Amino acid sequence: MGATFKHFTDQIPGENAGIKMLAGENVLLLKPRFYIINQVTEVKDYHFAIPTSTPPPTCVGKREYQFRKHSVISFGPDVTVLNKIDAPTREYMNIIFKRKFFEDIAREAIGNRNITKKLEYYPSSQLQQVIVHFEHEVENFNGNCPLMLQSICVQLAIQVLRCMDNDAAGAKKYDRENNYVSKAIDYMQAYGNAGISINDICREINLSPFYFIRLFKAQTGKTPHQYLLEIRLQKAETLLQQGGYSVEEVAHLCGFIHPGHFSSLFRRMMGTTPSEYRKKRITSIKK
């Protein structure tokens, strides 16, 4: 692999050390077992992730998205990616193409269209087959036949590009649904400390509560209520780390009416009370 993908592999934290990596000259296939959490990852090439379970909310640039399991998630060059919270996962795939290689193939295959406009779509059976061929070639022949490996890498890039084009019907429906969920998450983050309800969110995005709750859980794996609680508790954790607020003040600033209810939820999620958490943070800072 050499230094070809070093810019990205150097950003992989220690807990992902030892992940399976299969490399050609222009393509790197990784099979991580964890998501990179609370670390901004700079993308310089073309990345295509295929999660095997619902991934955590992902910030691409300044906007947060909730992607779906078994979809293809694309990240183009010169963007930043950040996962703020963890999510359980099995081994999943991340395919990386060198920028010039992928753009040369795209120019031949689809012309000068924007190849990073669509963030998410569905993998075809043909793409999955070529991935298997790539793995087989690298694992069994270790690049001993560069022409064969290069041919498979070209096929891999073309199948990714075809998936972007051929997913029109499914993508339209999914893009519309994902837009509802993204708008709901934006609203929760902006007004989560104001005591908003599910009905408030539904009025904002113009969906019925029944349909919204089902859609939100299908895409995120959580109910809107659970997701909103997590946003509030994450903000509470940040405020407790900063210091300067009492537990009661933190509760009210994060949208909790009753401090006792806040303390109970915080302990359930963090394994300690807000008071104990704040004391530990203050003590660690003083040290």
C-alpha cells in the first residue's frame, strides 16, 4: 500500500488498528469494526462506505445526516466527516478510490457531471460481485498480475458510478424521506432545549405524527423521543464538562422541566449522576 492512502490511514484511531485492508494501486478496501467517533476526518479522495447496521448521525461538512444500513454512502474530496456519537456495528466496508483515477473513469463513463452530488444510494448486485472479485484477487494473488487487478478496479469504479445513475426511483423516495428526517434532526438540535414535542416537530416538517415516528425509527433505529433525549443529554454533558452551572441550571438549559427526571436519565445513560460526573471532570482538570 505504501504511502498511497497514508493521508487517510494516519487518521484511523488506535481502536481500529489491525482492521482488514486490501489495496490496489488506486483502490483501498477497508473493513472496520468501529466508527471513528468525535474526530473530524479529512477526506482527500473518493470514499464509499457500505454500513451493515444503522450508522450514527454523521456530519458531512456543516450538515448532519442520518444514513441507512446497507446503502452506499459517498464522500467526495475536500470534505470533513464527523460522528459525534457511537453506534453498534458489525464489520462494514469502506472503499476508497484515488481522486485522479476515479475522476478519469467518471469522465469516460458519465461525462463531466457532478459525481458527488448524491450522498446515498443503493448497491447493485453487480457492484457487490465486483467487490468480491477485488477481495479474491488481492487475497489470493497479492497483486502479482497488475493488469488483472487494474481491470477489476476499473470495473469497481464503473459499478459505483452506475449505482448512482440507476437508483432513480428508490433514491427519489429515499431522498425525500431522508430530507424529512434531516430537517427533524436540525429542528431538534436548534430547539431541543425549549421543551419541544413530537407534534411541534411534525408541524415544522409537515408530516403526521404516526408516519413521522415510523419513518424516523426506520432510518435512525430510534424513536424521535429517544433521539431528542440523547441530544439533550449530550448538551448536558458538555455543560457539565465546562463547569459554571449547577445541576438544576443544566437541566433547565437542556429542556428538562424536573431536575430529578434529568438526573435519573443522565445516570441511566452515563452510569453516574450529573453531580458525580461534574466533580470527576473538575478534579481531572485540576490535576
